[in-house]
Amino acid sequence: MTLASCHVKSNTSKIVPMIEEGVTSFQHSYVVTEEGIAPCFGHSESEQAHNIINFAAHPDARAELRSAASKMGF
């Protein structure tokens, strides 16, 4: 999956801690943003969260995402 890491006009992260709406059960192999490539397929949920936060999320959003991941037990 390829996306921008943040929404420029609203200055918000496109990578969020939890999706509120229904989604498919398809697991992406990678999440790719201008910040980098986060491998997902074959990794545990905790490893996926770590990879997405550290490799694909915008640097300004990483602390908040790490905090949310910690609260969810990742």
C-alpha cells in the first residue's frame, strides 16, 4: 500500500493508531510513504506497528503513534 504519511492541508498524520470503520482482512506486504518502506507481511501485529511507526509514519507523528501503540499493548 502506498500513501503520503501526512495530510498537508490539515497537518495531520494519515497513519492512525486505530481504524474506526470496517476494513478488509487483506494484509499488506508493505506500507510505503515518502518516509520509507515498512514491511508488514509475515510480521506479528507488534512488529507491524513498530515498522509502520518507525519506517513509514511522518516523524512529527511518531511519538503520538508510539504512545497509542503502547496503550494498545504493542
